[in-house]
Amino acid sequence: MREIERDLIVQTVKELCIEANRILPEDLKSCLKYACTQEESPLGGEILRDIVRNYETAEKLEIAVCQDTGMAVVFAELGEDAHVKGLEDAINEGVRQGYLEGLLRCSVVGDPLRRENTGDNTPAVLHLRLVEGDRLKLTVAPKGAGSENMSSIHMMTPAASEEDLIGQVVQAVEKAGSNPCPPIVVGVGIGGDFESCALLAKKALCRPVSERNPDPLYRSLEERMLEAINRTGVGPQGFGGRVTALAVNIEPGPTHIASLPLAVNMGCHVTRHASRVI
């Protein structure tokens, strides 16, 4: 049994919070640069170039790439042969240190109706899964409200066709308009039940935008959804154009014979995540 020290977890989460908010994944940066060459709208093209300049400046000056540094969503994959004492407490302490020392905006309120800010962006949203081995993989995915608020879940029926699924995702994007700060990354969960479908969609946003689903069925569906979304004309920041989304990532899951849940989790043009294994 391998013991993973609390201080190592705290330090790792702290560094991941800062890194994720300051430095975009390389594949996302490449996708945004490529989008600049594909956008036919003059205004849309200028907006995309501004977005590129923004993330380059943030990285150079070591500041947050977006003023909304989000809730800290943490995915933890804990090996069955590893032992951690106080994992949740350690993760929250890492978030606290990361947001305060990294000068990141603290946006979490402790109660949804009383609305009092916790002052340190805790508690984190923690998703824990047991896996084989003796390691701990941590992924920090800061999630801003502009994109999160435009997310949705739809309890479809098994009679729904692939075209119905595509239409529902496109409808969600059109309804969102400029609110999620397009060009967006669209995380789609298909299957599971009400709550697990939403989690599938959130996990989908942590997959690199350069990677398609390995299953040919879902890979084709991702490509068709992306094409349909980019035909809407919403465009960069909602000002019109052909680049409304950068990628569609689908994660499927087993479901009930009478169900077909579909969740859409929007990610803005700074869909952030950083991972480390300890």
C-alpha cells in the first residue's frame, strides 16, 4: 500500500488551479489559431485573433486568461493500492491556496440563496473514482458561469434518432447564442441516468479537442454535430460567422432500456483543464 502525503496533494492541486487558469491546453491553442484561418466573417476573424492575443498575453504576463476563473471542478482517480488521509480536505486546501496565491477571482458562494462568498473559491466540486494501481491522477477544470449556465439535460426516449440528438444539441447552442463566449467546445453526454449523463458531458470537456471518440459511431456523430452547429451562423462571440464551435466531444454510458438521456455541457473558448499524476 502506497501512502500519498497530504502536502503533496495540496501543492499539486494549488499548482493545477493556477496553471489551468493561466495556460490553455496546447491542442486548444492550435485549434483557435486554425479557426482564424477558417473564419470568413471579417469581424469574426478579428475576434478570433483577439482571443489568440488574449491567451498569449495571459501566458506571458502570468495572469488569468479569463476574469471568470470559475468553480474548481476536480476529477480524482485514486488507485486501489494507494492510501490517502483526508483527500477532500487536501483538495480544498489546494484550491484555497491556488486561488488566493494565484490572485484568481473567488466566485463561490456557500449557499445558493444566501449568496455569501466563501472568500477562497472553496469548496471544490469533487468527482472521485477508484482505479487500479497506486497512483492518484488529479484533473482541475475551472468552470465559468457564462458557459455553465447555458448547459442543459434532455430526457429523450429510445425512439429518438441520431438526427433528433443532433437537432437537440444544435437547438441548445442556438438558444445559448453569445452567452457561453463562442467559439465553444461542446461536451455531450449520452446515456446513464439523470445525474450521470450530466457528469459524462462535463468529463467530455476534459478530453483534448484534437481527439475524436474512438468508437466510429460516436466519432461520426461528433463530426456531424460540429458541422450542424457551425452552420447556425452564431459565430465568434455571437457576432456571426462560420466558427461557432471548435469541437464536439461525446461520452456515452450504459442506460435503462426505457431511457436515452442527453446532456449538453458548454465550454467557452477557454475550456480549461490541467492534469497531473502523483
